[in-house]
Amino acid sequence: MTKINAAKFKEQCLSILDHLDPEGLIITKHGHPVAKIIPIRRECAELIGSLKHKIKIKGSIFSTGIKWNAQS
């Protein structure tokens, strides 16, 4: 994993974010790690909404379909 000093990260932040490795980046201050930046996995983001119009819900999504009496 790559390490970078906080001052250098501040100077080059946008460029660094554009070229971020999948492993991420550790930001240091005085040689001590203070933060870790990791890229968001795009595969997960692509799943959002991917099943729209492909799943049909029958009945209530808030019920198991089993009736029960809490007093008994």
C-alpha cells in the first residue's frame, strides 16, 4: 500500500484521487499513519436499481404471511 505525506496529499489531492490504486492510499503526518483512502468499488454501485422491473412482489413486504396472536 502506498503512503504519502499529508502536505503532499493536500497539494495533489485531485490528481491523486483520479489515479487511486484499488489498494488505496495511507496518508501520514510526521511518519505516522492518520488516514486511509480506498476507492469505492464500482461493481456495487452498478447493482443499485439493476433489478428494477425484474422482481414482482406478491402480498405485503411487511408480513411473513403467518397469522399469530401475541396474547396466547
